[in-house]
Amino acid sequence: MMELNAKTFEDAINDDCLVVIDFYADWCGPCRFLSPILEKLEEEYKGRVRFYKVNVDENSELANYFGITSIPTVLMFKKGRLVNGFIGALPESNIREEIEKALRA
């Protein structure tokens, strides 16, 4: 998953397809649990969904802008509009449900 920062974020979320962004930190245990699941789903949804991540320690302005107070937080965008999201390291099946919901939004 490609890393985003304040300079690349805007272009990424304005994509025509669904964009899934994982707000994480290297020291966060649940974030390390979630990451391989998102990487697996990135392969499965290739061409339909783009996956990115934002390190909240290195990009605090983005985390503050979106009100990220707990990590991992995953936000989903379509054409720049927030359409779904969740907080915490959910099981793969639940994450898949959230992505499917966002695709229909």
C-alpha cells in the first residue's frame, strides 16, 4: 500500500474509484494486525479499489483534520467524498462488508 502525506492526499481521494485509507502508526499493535488484511484485500479488489495508508505520527495535520483520535482508523472516499469508515482492527469479513457497502454508496 502506498503511503500518503499532506501533498499527495488530495489527489488520491479524488480518484474515480473507491479509495480506502488506513490511518496508522508503526508502534500500534492493532495497526500491525490490520495491515496484512488490507494488503490482501488490495490484491482482491485491484482495479476497483485503491488502498493507501497515512502514518499519523508523520502526518499529524491529516490526522487532526479528519479527527483521528484512535488508530487504526480506516476512511473510504469516492470522488473526494467520505462515504464510509471504521475504527479498530476488524476481522477480514467485516472489512470486506464495509468495502462492499462503500462500493454501493
